[in-house]
Amino acid sequence: MVEKIALAPCNGMSANGLVGRVACGDCRAENENVISICMGSTSADIEGNNNEMLRKYPIIAVNGCSGGCVNKILAAKGIEVRDTVLVYEVLEGTGKSSKDPFRLDDEGEECVKIVKDALNDKVKEIL
């Protein structure tokens, strides 16, 4: 059985990146067995000092856009990702979208809830 799951949220400067970061925070707050990874620290760790910690728990990568930066950063460090959530795909067909990469309005908060629910589903699948 998996003890914990790590969420690796996008740190990008897109509205969906913000939605993904907030959704990860909300998912972590609701689940005692979920932790989050700082992608800035992960990117900056050129010596690989964090790699052992990054291999400790299954990781769900949360990408805001189609660039897939979270997956690319982790792959470049030899870190496997257990699953990936693409915020833009989760929101497709919902009629909801966030527009500001720095602030969430009411519709942005609705997007967060939709993505958080998708993350909670992934967490349940893995546990």
C-alpha cells in the first residue's frame, strides 16, 4: 500500500498553471496522505540532492498547458511520474476557464474545484 502521494504542480505563468497550483494545495489540505513538491526547488537542484526524496512517493504531475514542463523537469532528473493531470484537458468541455495567471475570479475558483476533484480521483486510484 502507498503511504503518501506527491503532487508536482506547474509553476508556469499561465492561468491554468495557477489553477493547477491552487487545486494541488486544496487537494493536499483535504488529504493527509498527500504532499506537494516545489518545482522551483526541483529545477534548481542541479546537484540532485532532492532526488532521493523525489523517489520516495508516487508522483502526480500537474501541468497547466501542453508544454508538459513538470514531466520534462522530472524526467531530466531521472524521476518517474506515476500519473499526469493536464489542467487544460480536465477543463475541456466544462465551459469553464480561468483567464488571469495571477488572480482567481469566481470562474477560476470553479476551475480549481473541477481540477481538485480530478486530483482526488487520481489519489484514490493510486491508494
